[in-house]
Amino acid sequence: TLEEVLRDAKESNLVVKIELKGPNTALPTLDLVEKLDMVHLCHYSSFNLSQIRTIREARPQRSSLTGEYVYKTGALFSDVPE
């Protein structure tokens, strides 16, 4: 399960790239990452841009030092956008 992978990654202090695939997976995934205190170790990506938007709207926090988003995201594309 995702939780098992995250727990193992946390023990090793590994950064995890989580691809959000199914509908409405963003918020439950965020909740799990927060429950495991792994926000600093997880990045989120998706081909479905509404999943990325959900994360941005739900967790808009930025670092006061760098201005970077605390919840790291990346959009995936099957073709290069014009």
C-alpha cells in the first residue's frame, strides 16, 4: 500500500514522488502524508491537472524563507503543450 511505501521511505529519509492517478485521490493522499509527518519528503504529480489544482487550493502554504510551495507539485503531460 502507499502507506507501507511511505513508512519505509520515511525510515530512510527518501523523497517520494507520488503520482495521483485516480479521481479524488489528492486529499486522501495529503491526509496520509500529513498523518505520517512526511510533507517535507513528498512531491505530487498528475496528468490530471485538477488533482494539482486541488492540492494548491487545499494547501497553498509557502515557505517564509524561500517562497516555495511547501507541498511540491508537478504537472505531467503525454504531449508537449503548445
